[in-house]
Amino acid sequence: QKEVEQNSGPLSVPEGAIASLNCTYSDRVSQSFFWYRQYSGKSPELIMSIYSNGDKEDGRFTAQLNKASQYVSLLIRDSQPSDSATYLCAVKGAGSYQLTFGKGTKLSVIP
Amino acid sequence: SQTIHQWPATLVQPVGSPLSLECTVEGTSNPNLYWYRQAAGRGLQLLFYSVGIGQISSEVPQNLSASRPQDRQFILSSKKLLLSDSGFYLCAWSQGETQYFGPGTRLLVL
């Protein structure tokens, strides 16, 4: 059974701070990793994908992947109230169509 | 650019009634298509996926079924709804590694 674990939160950070969201996965052969943001009542929207060990930056967002530790994280710099949402980590195995999702971490950015 | 549509947006149905949810994708051809369900307090659960017309793979045995009558159309159906079918139903598409979600249908079974 493939599992993706996330701290459900809520994670509260003050406006302007760095928010750090973490995710661990059980399937060692996982190849592709994704972070989605889901506002309350809305569908998930893709923030970032990462495929190789290390960091990947896109604007205020940085994804970090450590396959040896089976760990992927998302850093949000200069957090804004509009970043308040649930963040979903998703993992995909090589040659697989299926994304396995974590239950999400709820982030609250306090003005 | 690609666009994905789902309808209806919300639906309230009695137990035992039938269901038909529709998803269409614009701006691409031969996408992979997916149906997910997100129940309250639970993660996204993949229900069905399709790599082509008439090709459906089921991930979870249940009273739901899916069909893909056209390249960019994906339909989720049930003959008799259960209370446990309530949830947020999401259609997604992909042509590579990344999946993109539609706006979703919120289903409440009473």
C-alpha cells in the first residue's frame, strides 16, 4: 500500500514569514512529486513538480526532494494571507498513471 | 490552452437514485483522464482512469462506473447512489507527468 503522509496542521505563520510544509512517502520507486494548493471549496491547483533530488525554485515557492530519506517539502517565502489554503503532496511511481495524495496540510497565514 | 469542464457544479440526490457526472477537456487530444473523489476528512481517492476511448481502469471496487465515449469526454455514473457516495468529485487530465484538475462536482446524497 503506497502511502503519503503529511501533518494535517493547521500550520499558522505570520505574514511575511517562511512556511515549511513536509511530506513523506513509502514507495521507494516513486519518481515524480507534486505540490497542489486547494482553497476551501475549490479544486486542487498545481504549484510545483519536482523529479530530481535537490531544490527547485519558482517565485516564492521552493520544493525540496530527498529520495534517500523519502521526503519532499515545500517552502513558501514571504507568506501572504492569500497563501492560506490546504497544501496537498502527491507522488507518482515510474510508469504509473496513479497519483497518490496525502491528506493535506492546512496553512493559515496570519496578517 | 487547455480547459477542463465539469457539470453539474453541485448536486443533491436521494439514496437509490442514479447519477451521471460529465467531464470534458478542450484544447488537447488523446489526454489521459481521471476521476477522483474527495470525501470530508479524507484524501483524494482515484476512482477511475482512462488512456483512450473505451479504455477504463478501475482503482476501487464500488457501485460507480465510468465511460469514455469520446476522446475528450469522461462520464462517471451510478445506478443507485449510497449515502457513502457523498463527496467532491474531481475530474483531471494529463498528457505527461502532471495532472490538472477540473472545478469539481459537489455531491450530497440524502
